[in-house]
Amino acid sequence: MPKQFSIAQKFTPDARAVLHEGDCLDMLRAIPNEAIQLIVTSPPYNLGKEYEAKLHVDVYVEEQRKVITECFRVLADGGSICWQVGNFVEDGAIIPIDTLLYPIFSGLGLKMRNRIVWHFEHGLHCSRRLSGRYETIIWFTKGDKYVFNVDPIRVPQKYPGKKYFRGPKVGQYSCNPLGKNPGDVWTVPNVKSNHVEKTGHPCQFPVELIERLVLSLTQVNDWVLDPFLGTGTSIIAAIRNGRRGVGAEILRKYIELAKTRINLAANGELPVRPMAKPVFDPKYAGKNLLTAPWLVDDTLPEQSILLEKTTPYRIRK
């Protein structure tokens, strides 16, 4: 059993981790003004999951307004809010949640610095529209003098040996030796069935996604807050990197799961996909299901009807 890590139930300035069981507004009201450096969360998408009641879109936006307004109050000057959202579906049409919430953040005086596209490979397969393979993180700051450290999240250079070919720096390497700015499109595997971090939660954050935000937007010992904590990933990303974390969750089973995961993380025992690990390559991993059956001659007759339409990716022998 891992050594028990101290997890407080109520916010206190000297705590390392706070896990509030109940409504996030109750948690937020107990936090002093401007105490939090980074607020990062993925709110319910109004899809009728077990932890939410499906609401009319106007009611949903108003509920989000209440939470965002309290988040603004507890956010420090120079702090950041990162709201990770996707779409909800109404009568077969998708509605991008970030477009509905942007006026709330902007109306509070927050400034959007990036709209980060989180791209992933796996998800539901659609039959009457293209399958969704991205969500967004809308990043706002409170003020113009905000924390942003790109060095801890740099990614490898595409051409690390590239040199200047003219001018006063001719012959010198032209790229930053620490790596390049990762840009605003992040390819990070989402937490599906074979992911090392998978739990029973249907919409779980990958730790590396939040670690990028924690490392770039906070300093050591800063507070990271997640009003919709789920299985504790935001607190985990915080304590793994010398920060402090606070969050709220309404379902008891996820509270218990979050406690277990936070304890494991504090003891260095939680299985986590490393931030710098390349996206899965099936050929490198030795997988053998790499030849499409329509590229060979022994296709079953009942499947042949599926092959009548040509595509750029299917050429019959």
C-alpha cells in the first residue's frame, strides 16, 4: 500500500492537496480572492452523463457563468484559466461549447491567449458526419503580465542540425537547442481502453495534457484548481511537478478513485504516460494487423460489395 498523502477536505493555504466532495461553487466560495494561479478543467458537456443533468442550452450556459465568475474572483493577477471543452449534440447538430462560453470570459475582462486544439486518434465513429477527433482548450489570462514558461514544454526540433546559411550567424545552428515551441495544436492520446491511465470515468483527462499547462503557466508551489475534478488528474499533474492542487467532485466513487490516484502519484507509483513519449506507432510496436484485407485476393464474397467504391487508400490487385 502507498504511504498516505495528506489530502485536505477544505481549502487552507498550507495544504498540498484539497479534495472537496460536493458542489464546486461551495468549494470556490471558501477560497480567498486571487489565491489561485491556474484554473484548468473540463466541465460537463451537457450530454446527460451520470454526473450531469441535460439542460436547455441557455440554462447550461448560465450554470457555467456562475462557476466561471467565481473562478475569476479566486484567480490571481497574472493567472490563467484553461477551459477544455468539446461539443454537445442537439437534434443531430453539433454546438461548439467554446463559442458559447467565450463571451463570459471576455465579459469579465479576461484575454484569450490561445485556442489550443487537442487532437487525438480514437473516439466514437460517426456515420452521418466526420468523426470528431479534437477538442479545444481556451486559454485566458487575468492581465497582461502573466506567467508563461515555454522551456519546460518544448518539443524536439524537426531539423535540429539546420544552420544559418547567410548573414552574421552563418554556419551557426539556427534552432533553439532546448527544442521548439509546441504550437497550438497538441497531439496527445486520449484515455481509452488500453491507455495506461484508464479508470472507470468516461471522460478522463490524460495527465500529460494538464502537465503542459501546469509547467508553462505556473511556478513551483502555486495553486492549481479544477472545479470539475473527476478522477483527480489536475491535482495529480500539480503535485507531480511541485505545485499544489484543489478540486471538487460530486460523485463518491470518483472521489475515492481520485484519492487513490493522488496517493499513488504522491508516492511516484501512479502509471502515467510520459509527456515526451511519441504517439503510438503500430509497426514499431510489432503489431501484425497492418495489411488491409482489400489489398489481397482472398476477400470474402460478402465483403466484396464494400469494395466497389474506390478511394485513394484502396487499390485492388
